[in-house]
Amino acid sequence: MTRPALGNPAARAQSWHEKPMLSRFFRKMYKGEYFTWLSQLGAQKASSPVKSIQTPSGTTLNQQDCTDTPVSYARGKSDQLGRVSLTEYRIRYDPSITDAPAYWAHQARTVLSWVRGFETVCSGSFARGDIKWFVEGQLNASYNCVDRHAFQDPDRVAIIFEGNEENEGRNISYGELLEQVCKVAWVLKESGVRKGDIVAIYMPVTPEAIVAILACARIGAVHSVIFAGFSPAALRTRVVDAKCKAVITADESRRGSKTINLKNIVDAAVEDCPFLTTVIVHKRAADGTCKMKTGRDMWWHEECSKWPCYIPPEPLNAEDPLFLLYTSGSTGRPKGLMHTVGGYLVGAAVTTKHVFDVRDGDRFFCGGDIGWITGHTYLVYGPLLLGVSTLVFEGTLAYPTYERYWKIIEKHRVTQLHSSPTALRMIKKAGDKYVGGDLSSLRTIGCVGEPLAPEVWKWCHEVIGKGKIHIVDTYFQTETGSNVLTPLVGMIPPKPGSVTLPFFGIRPAILDPLTGEEIQESSREGVLAFKAPWPSMARTIYGYHSRFMETYMNPYKGYYFTGDAATRDEDGYYWIRGRVDDVINVSGHRLSTAEVEAALLKHPAVAETAVIGVQDDLTGQALNALVALKPGKDHAETLEAEFKAQVRKEIGPFATPKAVFIVDDLPKTRSGKIMRRILRNLVEGKTDQLGDTTTVSLATAFEPS
């Protein structure tokens, strides 16, 4: 059977779901009265003259460096370079804002298969915190990611697995993926997991992690993927908070030269967990000596062998929960953000398709961990919803050498690479000699987590891409679910360091942090917010909706508050300037200063502590901890190492402070609040930028040893 083109709603329609019905407005769009598709762009001349621009970080680039981007590949490859203008973007963005419900309804009916159609596109408001999308609709995420592609072309490659070692790997077809997902779904159901139950997934980045995710989605269980670098204590906090009924894990994971016993971590984490009944273990170790607890633990392979290779997908309401994803919060207690089925899937599919220029037959390589939102949206759901191949890589970019990414791209003919600024900085720092091989298949490099520095952007464009690859520096959060500010291939001329313009249907605003009024003038810094809901946004914090409202909806009534500072330049482009709350971004991992401080306070020598983020050339930001000792505790040489070990134990290695300073006291306001602004400037040597210290008690107490 011939595979339909992406985005063709008629070809997507099957008996299992309703036939898509296009509004008169969108029928006109399909006839070309409003849209001119990417293939019609060609090599357009930019409307603005060539000039130099100054990025917020101070780097000066000629605008030709920013606008010479490849032409669209939507109707065949081209090695030409051409200028692009914003005309095409405006033609498509403006109607997506003036009639957002019509836009999102069309997208939902185009990219997804529905069991039952929806009538209400969106209801609720930020002020009430009751946002709902596609209310009457029913669908299943597993069906949309697997079945419809497997029925059409079972031999098409769904997952390309590249193991830790260069000689490890395998391909999994959509037909094989369907069988594996169904078997694990059977195992979960026979273990007592039902619709609405929460299942923790603590696994390495392997195909089995994707199988576990989709098996949960198939039966209506809510998956909670937990980054496999978390310590037993951090894992337990998340399992207990979600009242998980089961945990799916592996006996071990492999990262570079390290082998980590995941099962031991799980055993320590779930001991005496009141709600947990089942631990399913995927066997990877050759010796198979994993300790198993009778009545609770079961081997993945043994249980799967008992069940048939098909189980029908459970129809779910569009607003049923799909997953929880825990992220750091400013209170120190991790928050389980809840995403729902219909809206999240729409955002994942539409942004993957348009931001990364995904087409039939593409091979999408996302280097993000499956335990973070990047892995959820652009490693699992986005590519599989579109029916292309997703590349799953267990190893690290530096093992066995810094050539690994490029060898993978050449070997598998990768078309899109989604990475992080930290990874790209590491590769650049290692040297151009590692960049080689045939990278001609690669069309797009995307990154997320923090702004990509202009010099790294230009290096990627020239050294990796040879001037022929699109660089898309995107902005989104766990809370937003998918890209909300992003370049679009062939439509938005990039500016290195900027996340450019809003995606279709997204309405950003820069607010005055004090008055909450929208800032209209360019280049004035404010807080980034959004003034209208979008489908993929989180609906709540699990079990703590009041905290959800306090964090995101109440700070500026009528807006969603991101927690980030930003500016908008004279061309309307957005520049992210960093967090305005107590959350730090280290190598793309969001870490709460309160959570790290809570870990340090468990050490018997610590009286009080403050954790701050300082600029770091490699990781973007680095954690520094300042610790005041309890009376009678001497400053022993081993204390710094002990404090770092304490954080590793409580949270995990990735949260370890880069530096620990033992101080006599911490500068505070008269009311007792620690002045992190002052500490940050002192650590970074900016003693001339301390600002007003008249209300600070012990302002000179900090003298790092």
C-alpha cells in the first residue's frame, strides 16, 4: 500500500476514526488562497539590507551570516542557498492567531486519528486554570504512534537503536514495535495496572523505554518517566508523590565507560512504598545475577512470552492524562506536571513536522534523554506520530571519541539532529578535527535548553553544515510541552542567539515585572509570558493545583508566566535572558536551588546554605554552593568533598556543585532573606555591581576560602 504524504488528512483517514472535516476557511487554505507552501519559496531576497547586528551577549555579526539559510526542501533536495523573508511566515501565522480555534482544529484533524471527533476546540481560561482542548474527542496515543503506520507498512523502520558501543545496535520496524508494545501492555494489565494508574519508568535510553511508554499509553495508564541519573532518594520522592502502582526499569545502563546498576537504585528507592505492587525488569546484563524480590519483581522477557502480540488500544478522552513529568521547583519539592492526550499529541506532531522540516522517510536523531521533555516530544512522540524513524542513542557524544555523533549521522543517514547547546559547545571545544564523514543527509540541527551562543551557532552553520544546514534554536519548557518560540525552516531568517518568533497559534508577550503591563517598545527587558492557551501546555501539577496556579497563572492575571526574562528587538525577535526565579539550567537540566540546598542541609555540619548559578563556558550555568557551618564544626579539608557527595547521594551526579565555598555567614536582608544576587556577583568577581546593600545584614560576610 502506498504511504500517504504527511499532512494529507484524506489519506490519513481510516475506519477507526472520524473522517476529517475541513472548515471553509481551511479549504481555501488548501486551495492556496491563503497559503503558499514551502516549495514555492525558492531563493527569495530578504527585504532588509545587509547590516551588522549586535546580539545581547555582545557578539557582532554581519546580518548576511544570519539570513543566508538553505531554501526549503519540501519538494526535493537542493544544495542552493537562498535568502528567505518573513512573508510566508506572516501569511500563515496571522490567521493562526486571528482564528486560533480554527487553526488548531485543522491541525488536530490533520495529524491525528480520532476514535470520536470533537466539537469544542478549546474552553477555559488562564485565570480559572481550567484549560481544555478537543473536549469531546477520543483517541489513543499508542495507536497514533504505532498501529496506523504498522497497518500501512509494517516493515518501515520505527526505531534505530545505536548502543553505547559502536558495534551495538538494531532496527525495529513499526510492525515489530506494535507487537512489543502490545505484549508489555498485556503484562501491565495482568499485573493489575488500570486506566488512570501511574507507572514510573526508570530506564536507560533504549528502545525498551519507548516500548514501556507506549504500552502505558495503550491501556490508559499514565507514564512518569524519571531520569535514570537520579539517586534513590530523588527517585523515591517522585514515585511516592505520584503514588505509582508499578515501576519499569532495567538491571543496568551503560554510559560511556560506566555501567550503572539501575535495579539496585530502584530497590533502595521503593522499599516499603505503600502503593507499589510491581517492578518489571528488562534484562541486559549477561550474567543475569540481578536480585529479584518474590511477589513484586518480574522479568520483562519472561512475562512478555506469556501474552499474544496484540491488545486493542483503549479509547481515551482528549483531556485524560497522558503522562507526568517531574521538574524542579523553587520550593525544593519536585513538581509533577501533567500533560493530556489530545493537546499534547497535536503540539508534538505539528512542531516536529514544521520546525524540523520532517518529511516521509526521514531519520530523526534526538540526543536528549528520555527522562526530560525534549526526549518525550522529539525522541518519542513527535517522530513516531509522523511515521518516520527515530534514532535512539544510549551512549555519550564523547565515547569512544568526539567523532561519535558524526559517525552515527553518516552510518544511518540522519536527516535531523536535535541536541543541546552544552553538547554543541563540547564538540566545538574538542576541535574541528572531530567533525568529519559524509554528513550530506543532514538538513537540520535543532537545540533547546538555553540560548545557543552566536559563536557556536556560526560554528555549527559553517563547520558542521558547510553553510547548507538549517540551525533552529528553539524555546520550550516542560510546561509548554512543545516548541513555542522557534525559527521555521524556509520562513524565518535566523539571528544567532535569538529564538526568533512564535510558532503558529502562539501569542507571546513581554511584561513589566512590576506592573504586569505589556512592554511594546523594543530592547526593553521584561518577563516572558503567553496571553492565550495552546494545546500542548501542561494542565496542572499532580495533586497540587493551587501550586500550579501560584506558579504560572496568578503572578500576572490573564497570562501564563514562564519564569524567564526576555527582550524583543526591533524586528520582533525574542531573546531569552535567563530565569527570574530560583531555578538554574545546567547542561539543559533544570535544577531547583531549594532542592540542592535541602540536600546539603542534611549534612550534620551544615547550618545554612545558599546555592546559586554562575555562568559557565561549557554548561551554560554551573552550581556553586556557599555553606555556613554549625558552631563547633571546623573547616576540615574533606568537607567540600563531603558536601558534593551529599548532593550526589540525595539527587544524583548531575546536580553536584562545581564549587563549594565555606563562609562565616551569608548576606541577608533585615527580614532574613538570603541575597543571592549579591552572592552571585561576589562569586563572579563583580564587586562593582553589588547594587544597594543598605538593607543587607552581614553584607561583607562572604569571603570564599
